[in-house]
Amino acid sequence: MVAPINVRLEIPTVCVPDWQRQAQEWRDLNREVNGNPGFYPLTIKFGYMLGVIHDICECVACLLRDAQFARRTSYIPAYLLFASGVELLGRCVSGESNPGTGTLRSGLKWLADPRFPHYEQVVQSTELISTRQRRYTIEKLAQLRNFAAHGQAASPFYTVDYQLVDELRPLLRDGLENYWARLQEDDVCCNRLASANVVRLREWPVLKTWQLLQGNERVGYHRSITELFDRFEQLFKV
């Protein structure tokens, strides 16, 4: 990105035990991909998270590319993968530092009401989406992810709902857009991102985020998150 667009806080205003190490790792990663040196560590961490979720959505689109194949084989794995992206968003929103703690429900609550602190008051019985087949609460969507992962869930699912991922897609898009806006305005949101256990494994997600947002075809033009994720609108339909 040509001009720095940063999150609100350069340094967390709460105690994050490993912040110095973490901040240096994000700076190093940004340097490796020739990112703008004016970016704060938390901006880079957000860029990594966004790049990972974008990669996940591309993988989901690949699984759903062949409608007939998806109906026979890949739709349930596609939902599992999509839910992993929602879980990563939930980890950042909630500031969960324990790598073993699931954050899918936090992510789904954020999709239901992407505001601080309102999302925390969303109950798991809240209906999040409705398709021609059935209505889905946050808890039902979490159970379905467990079913997609290993065939076990508290409630059985007898048929595959081929509208499911497509109905969730715009919620994830809007949830990410709202999250980026809150990071630029809200100290709590920034502090939770700093606390969240997000491990840097590779440089590609950050590089991809900077490339996607920059909009190289027009000088001085920056894409919004909504624009980036709207490209999946048709690809998710089966």
C-alpha cells in the first residue's frame, strides 16, 4: 500500500506478555515482503490474518468450482474450510491467547453483530442465516462444522444444504470490513488483536494482502475488503 493506513494503536495499551517478540516478528515479516515501513505491527498482523482468510476462500471456491463434484464430494469439506476462516476471525476479535481454545462461536457472534462490545452479548441460539432448507443458529453452525470435520455432531444433519456457504459468504465479507474499521477506531479491538494467538508461518498472506489492497491497475486507488471478497460471489454458488 502506498500510503500507510494503520490500526489505531502502534503499541497495545494492555499487557501482552510476549509483545516485544511478537511485534518484531511482524516487522520482520513486513520487511521480507517489502511492505510499507510505516505499518504498525498490529496492522501487519491484521494483514496476515486477512491474507489467510482470503486464501481459505480461494480454496473453498476451488472445491465448489465443479457443481456436480461439489454435490457429491466436496461441499461438506468446503464448509469445514470456510468455518476455519470464521474461527480465525473469532480468535482475533476475542483476543484468545490459548492456541487450544476454539473461537468459531466468537467468530459467528461477530458475524451476527460486528460491533464492540455488542457481539459478546449475542447468544448461541441466535439465528444467523436462513436457507430454503432450514434456519441456522450459531450453535447449529458450530455443530455442523464438527460434523464436517469428523462426522460427529450433537444434532444429526440428514441432507447437505447447498446454500449454506453462499449465505455465509457476505456475512464474512461484512464482518471483516467492520473489523478493519473498528481496528482504526477502537483501542479494545486493537488490544485483543495483540493478545490473539496467531502464529506467523509464512510471508505469503501478508504479501498477498498488500498486493490485493493496493489496486495496481489505478495509481492511488485502494480496494476495500468488500471489493476483495465480492469476487467470490459467483464462485461460492453450487
